[in-house]
Amino acid sequence: MALSRLLLEKALVVTVPGKEFGMEGHLRLSYCTGAQDVAEGAARIRWALDPSSPKEIVIGGKKVVRDWL
């Protein structure tokens, strides 16, 4: 639940916590969009979780700073 919330609030990526579909400890991702949007979402997830990623990215024209890792 916490990871899903972090990705939504910080990276603006929607996921469903595994608990909601009987898979505690997992996330559900939807790929019902174009390849470019899927790639953007994956890049944001990586940015949010990978400490070796740049500390700043631009999402929707707004600079976002990763301050939680």
C-alpha cells in the first residue's frame, strides 16, 4: 500500500496494491495505453525507486525533486 501511494504522490503513476487482488507484496500495473506512455510510467517508477537516478525530473512541465531516498 505504501509503495503504491508513493508512486502516485511522487511519480504520478497509478498502481493497485497487491492486497486488493489477493497478492500481498505485489503491485498491479495496467498497460492500457500507448507504448510511449508505458515507457514514461516505467521511467518515473525507476526514478522514484532507484537512488542512482537523477534527483530531479520534469513531470507535466513541473520540476520534481526526489527527497525520500
